[in-house]
Amino acid sequence: MSFLKKIFGGKEKTDSYAFRLARARELHGQVIKYVTEQRDGNEDVVGRGGALCLKDDKFIVDTSGDRLFVCDVGMMDASYLMSGDGVVIKGPNLLEDGRERTLTAHFVYYRK
């Protein structure tokens, strides 16, 4: 990255594999309080407890002792909530033959 881009900023390519891998690495090991999913206009809790994990180019959401979501990093889209208390994860779930899912994982609050 050039010196001027660092100072004045540049638009990040959020659809690149490198960006998605960096985001997955940021989220790796994050402890989850609960996970929600939008269903029929309602926000339903689909899992409690667990963690986010990156393993062998796969992004995994484990909750309640079960695997809830597995997606290739290259197909995953993850964006933080504005509050910073969670992340919205969107992508094809390999556990359900590639059905597109959008999950919101809310983090456990730890004072730093």
C-alpha cells in the first residue's frame, strides 16, 4: 500500500478473498453470547453460547455444542454491527447443501 493511500485512505475491496480472509482472522476465537436469524419477519434466536472459528479455509459458527454454520471464506460476507457488539455473517451454509443463510452473532462483552 502506498504512503498516500495510508494517509488519505482508499476504498477497500470488500469482495476480495484477501479482505474476507483478514475479516475471518479477526473474528477467529470470538466468544458468542447468542446467534439470531431473520425468519418470517421475526428475529429468532437459533443458538446460545459458542464461538467463531477459522479452520482450513472454512469459517465455522459453533453454538450450544452444535455446528450451526460452515462456509468457505471466499464466499462469506461478514460485517460488524454499528455498536461493535456483534457481526452479521452471510454465505452458503455447507451443512445444508449450500443454502444461503444470514446470521447475526452477538459477542460476549469483556471489559478490556
